[in-house]
Amino acid sequence: MKKRLKNSQMAEMLAKLKPLLPHRDKIGYIAARNYRVLGEALTEYETFRNSLIQKYGKEITDDHGNTTIGVKVDSPEFKEFSVEMAPFNEMEHEVELMIAKYEDTIGCLSGEEILAVDWMFED
């Protein structure tokens, strides 16, 4: 099914597909295909986003001592980061997504998982 989506919508959808990727069934196959399609559509968006994270980000250490570069929501740089990202979040692309029937989820997905990727199913 062809769908016109904003970059911000696709990024959210991509994140919600990740927990379904380990499935070794029809749902896992469809999730993997949609993950690839959305990921490819977001290539330039993610490159731009990562460059802004490098520009505005600070080193962040997690509970395990691992460090990454990130922009914290409560940091003064977050507003500037958000302003620069805003036009790119709103850009739209048409993508061809694979759709499954709700009946395919029976015994495969929890209610929470179904709700997270509801866009991927039809009656």
C-alpha cells in the first residue's frame, strides 16, 4: 500500500517496528520489509539529524559508563536543534508499505505490539 508520510512519522514507525524484527513468522517478514523501506526513505533525514546532533550535542554517559553524543531535551541547545530539524521533520515522501491482516497477529503479537504498529494491519 502506497502511503505519503512525513519524515517524523516514518522515524516513529521505524522505531516501533524494531521489537517485531526477531519474529520468525509472517509478521516478522512484513516488519523487516517495512523497516527496510522506511529506513531507506529516511537515509538523508537521518544523516542531517546526526549532523545536527554532532553540532548541538554533548557527551552523555549512561548508567553502564557508555558515552554517546546526544542533545538532551532540557539542554539550552535543544531549542536550536529543534528549530533546525523542524522543516526536515515535515518533509513528505511516498513509500510502499506491506500490510497484513489483523487475523495474522493472533498468537503472534500482544495487544501492545498490535497497537504500536496498527498502521501495518487491515481487516
